Amino acid sequence: MGKNLDGLGDTRDDFCDPSNYDTFPCNMSVDQIVVMSIIGAIISILMCVYLTQKMKTYDRGSEKMQKLSDLIASGSRSFLVTEYKYLSAFVTVVGIVLLIMFSASATRKDDSDGIRVASCFIAGAVLSATAGWVGMIVATDANTRTTHAADKLGLNAALRVAFSGGAVMGFCVVGLGLFGVSIFLIIMSQGRDSADIDSEDSAIYPDRAVKYQWAAESLAGFGFGASSIALFARVTGGIYTKAADVGADLVGKVEHGIPEDDPRNPAVIADNVGDNVGDVAGMGADLFESFVGSIIATVTLSNGDVALMALPFWLAGAGVLASFIGYWFVSTKDDASQRDLLHALHKAVHSASLIVIILSIFICYGLFPGRYGDGFRCFGCIIFGLFCGVLIGELTEYFTSYSFKPVQSITDAGLTGPATVIIQGLGVGMISCVGPVFVIVVTIILCNALAGEYGIAIAAVGMLSTLAVTLATDAYGPVADNAGGIAEMAELDERVRQTTDALDALGNTTAATGKGFAIGSAVLTAISLLSAFETQADIEGEINMGDPIVFSGMLFGAMLPYLFAALTMLSVRKAAAAIIEEVRRQFHTIPGLMEGTAEPDSERCVQICTESSVQEMILPGAYAILSPLFVGFLVGPRALAGLLGGSIASGAMLAIMMSTAGGAWDNSKKYIEIEKACGGKGTDTHKACVVGDTVGDPFKDTSGPALNILIKLMSIISLTIAPLIAGQKDWDNWYYGLLPLAIGIVVSYYCYVKYWSEDITYKDYGKGDDQGKDGLLKNEDNQEENADEL
């Protein structure tokens, strides 16, 4: 362990020495370190229970509405059960591998390292999966209640119901994350022998602090488990939702001319399920990993300072209290505009942030007696982290809301056709990288100047401290979207659909800002994990950008986000093709389906989406996990550090560009539909923007968001294996790197033969040229009438 942290050191070296081991905070037990976070976890779980019971007081509506909601809930459960079957096998295998690797390692602290890391890995995976399950089940229950509230109680009541459904996801993620990290820090700090402590460390730090630091090393496995679930949940959810969306729209609306969310469409239920599996379970797992990862990185970088270990736990606990208070600020009037609705959600986030700032003053003052300079340096980093998150959200809103010039410029580009819409959208997406990157860079530099690498890590914790309410504003969107679908399928009055459309439009904006927030938090978390990796791998000060080994690793890492994004984009196209063919088959082979006298086989579409998305996740997931293992064991820790640096820089740019461009293309179409810009629906300009929206769907809902998890997953894997490669020179024990390489080759061959070698076979169902493979291009009448639904 190091003796100092850059920026923190005026009194640090002499703070915890044998003369004051028995004074606060040097004498803090592990229970005292995590007490605030455990209290926060209890508040979060109780809040989830309260919100769930509160939603049950709202009526579920008519029998038809309840049936539709039950179908969506059933499809969601079916997806998660199938996904978790695959993931349970993955978690079991990786857990066994970690057990063997760390038990056999010559650098282990003691013989229990293997079981410690493996158990943390399994716990992280289980809790992440549990958060996704609970959040999605509650969200699918809230949809029909939101529809009924919009019908009988008005806009404000519908907003409260939908937001409460999203808030369950937010508080569940935070509660389970804090509970898991806190409890496992306590467990991992037990059973260590003081005789194993290095004499140099023992002379500087209390023995308990050294044991806490060792516990933090085991907690990297917890982050690994959470990251693995997050990656697969995000990828499968993104592929599922876009495959269902494209299949439902292109065949039902374009080829057959039926309305959006028409109950005759076999893929409509799968489409509504996709909203939940992508933006509720997927986003929740993403931010669960960011949340616990930032805490783990901060504790790892504390270098034995008990006060610095406690700070992220106390801050996260304070954030739960702030989010709890912020939740009650959400309300609006029944004739609210989009700006009013957005302000209603902003009140919750901004009030929670202000409360965290106030509570942080007392926390930093209380944890750093006798060295208040260090405490307020940490406080400054917390402030910068909070402002970084808010500013990134505001910048993302500017580039994705049709109230501002960037989106309006894409709509204007539609006057000259779809090609210029694509060009303008790509340009807007690329230039949107400037603001968030500038904010992140300034935050990193300022926090580094104040408190070194630890300052950057605590800034990430500060940004994520209000996650419960921030995630609620994002997870609310799918609930509102489902509510609109149920209103359409249940054939409710048009005014109900107008109310749900207003909530849905708000959800599109909050989804875009949520993705921007996720990217910003991912970058800060990944940088913190990279710093922690360098510390654990004992390569601090050895990373030279001009070194061929480091530079090669950086180039390889910069390539990985593009490979990952390409695979997920291709997977969406392939999975969507399967849904398109199935919907066509049902329309042409089920008598009375078009007339409304027969029921579609919605379960078959749900099954296809589930199977396709789970199959397509294997290859990108394998590359994400095996790449750092391959480079780290084959070449060494310096090349792996370069890989992480390259992937973070490249992945951040690509994620911002894809997420923002996709959101901007989507809202350029909505600008025409809602504000009647450029002549409104059905015009050539509208059809051009519809093309942009179709291209942008996998950008913003599949590939872009998944890149956040990619950079965090590779960073946490590297931190997990850091003790195994610590102190190694380049190419030491290179033969161990051949194993992940061989596994990668086998998985690639298997996926190619099993899933990629053959494409979908399109059939002619005897309805003429307009229903064959070229039907999407030839049915001009339906295209023009339903261009807004493409």
C-alpha cells in the first residue's frame, strides 16, 4: 500500500499512527464505516415497498386493459427467465474459474482468496439480476395503472403513477447495491491474520485498516459480477426492443396499414415488452454497476486511510436520504406543457443534489477531525462530480430536445431528403461530444488537483449519489410508453392517448439525458477503476504513451468499442428480420386476423425476440470479457493499462455520438408530428426524418448504451485480475494468455456456424409482389399513410 495520495497529505502521513490508533476515525470498525450505507439501503428497500403498495391503490382499469398489461408482464418475465438461465450457467462457470485462479495464485493474501473473490462475484451478479427483476415487474404493473389514471384522474396523477413505477427501479438499484457492497466489505474483512500484514504497512497503518484494504481487493469480484449481468442485460434488452419495434412497425403499419399498437399486430406485445427489458432492466443493471463500481474504486484508492474508506459509504447513504426527499417534489398541473413536465422532474433531481451538497459538508467535517483541509478537498470533488452529472444531462437535453436548434436543424435537413437527414444527424452526434467531454475533462483535472486519483473516484460517487431519483426519471419513460400502447390497444378515448403521448414525449427526453448521465458516470468510474488497477498491479509511474507495448495496447483497446458496436448493430438487423418474417407469416396464415375476428400468436413473437437476443449477446459478451484477460496474461499489466485507456477514450466518444445522434433523429421526427413543423405528418420531409429515426433506433437503444458497460466491465475485470499479474514484466508467463485466446476462437467459430452463417429466408405468401421480400419498398400507399410509424 502506498503512503500518500497526491493532493491529500498535509497531515495525512502522521494522522493514523500508533499514538492515535484508538481515536476517531482511526479506530473505526468496519461496521462504523458502512453504517450510513446500510441505513441508506434500509430506507431504499422500505421506499420500494411503500411505492409498490401505493401504486396498488390506483385502479388497473378495464378487463381488456388488465389483459393487455398481463400479456406484457408475462412476456417480460419470459424474457428474464430465459436470459437468467443462460447467465446462471455463465456465473457458475466464471465463479469456479475465479475460485481456482485465486486459490492457486502465488500472490494471494491467504488460502481463502479464491472463495472470497468467487463469492463476491456471485453476489454481485445475483443482486444486479434481482434489481432488474424487481424493477421490471413493478414497471410492468404500473403501465395500466398509469393509463387508467390518465383516463380518470388527469395528467398530474398519471405522471405520479408512472414516476413511482420508475422510482421503484431507482431505489431498488441503490438499496441492493449499498446492501451488497456494505455487507460483503464486512464479511471480507473477517478472518484475516494480522501476522500476514507486511511490516512496512503495519508501521504506517492500523492492522484493521490493512485488512479493510484487502477486503476491498476482494470486492472487485463483486463489481465483476455486477458488470457481467449489466453487459448482458443491456445487450440482450437492446437487441430485443429494437427487433420487436422494427418488426411491429414495418410489417404491421407500413405493409398492412394498421395503426400503431393495433391489437391485431402479433409483435405489438413484444414491442411493449422490449421497452421494459431495454430501458428498465438494462439501464438499471448499467447504473447498478456504475454505482457499486465507483464505491469499490474509491475504497481501493483510499490506501489504508480509514476516513477515506468511510467517505463513499457515508456519502452514498446521504444520497439515498436526499433522493427520498427529492421524490416528493415531482408534480405538475393537468394542462402542463412539455417544458412544465420537464421542470417537474428537474425539481426532484436538483433538490436532491442540493441536499447532498448540504449533507456532504457535515460528513466531510465529521470524518476529518484535525485535517479539515483534506476533508474539504474531498468536498470540492463531490461538488464537481454532482455538477458534472447535471451539466452533462443539460447538454444532452440541448442536443436531443426539439425545443433547440440541433434537432430542428435535422428536421430542416429533411427538406432535401433522407440522405441529408442522416448526414446532419451524424454531424450533430459528433459535435455533441465536445460539451460533455469538456465537462468531464475539467472535472478530472480539478479533482486530481484537489485530491489526486482518489478525488476523481469520489467525484464519481458524488455524481451517482442521487442515483435513486435520477434513475427514476429515466425508468419512468417505458412505463409511460407502455401506458400509451395500452390506451391504443384498449381503444380508449383520444384524449387519453394525448395525455400518455405527452408523458411519452417527456420520457424520450429523460431517456436521452439519462443515457448522457450514464456515459458521464461510466467514464469517471472507469478512470477510477483504471487508477485502482495501476495501484493493485504495481505499475504506477510505468505507463509511457510512447512505449510500443503501452501504445499497442491502447490501439487495440480503441478498436474494441467499434467491434462491439458493429456486432450489436448487426445483431439488431438479424433479429429484426426474424420478427418481420414471423409477423408476415401470421398475417397471411391466420384466418380472420386482419378482420379482428382471430387472435394473433403474440407469444411466438416474444419467444423469437427472446431467443434471438440471447443468442446474439454471446459473441460481443465473450469479446468484452476475454479481451482484458488475453492482453493482461499474454503481454502484461502495462499493455492492459494501455488497452483500458484506449477503450475508455474511444468508447466514451462513440457512446456519446451514437446515443445523442439516435435521440436527435427520433425527436426530429416528433418535432414534425407534435409541432406540425415542415407541413406535419405524411410529407416528404416527414418520411425523410422517419428514415433517420429508424437508423437511430439501434444507435440510441442498443449499441450506444452498451458501450458504457463495455468500458466499465473491462476495467473491473482488469482490477479483479490485478493481484494475479502484479509486478510482472512484459511477456512473463505469456502462455497463460493463450487460453482466453483459444476460448475466443472457439466461441467465434461456434457463433458463426450456429447463428451467423445463414440469414433469414424470406417467403412469398402469395399476396403479390408487395408482400414479398421487397414489400417494404413497393407498398407506396401504406408507406405514405404510415410513414410516421416506420
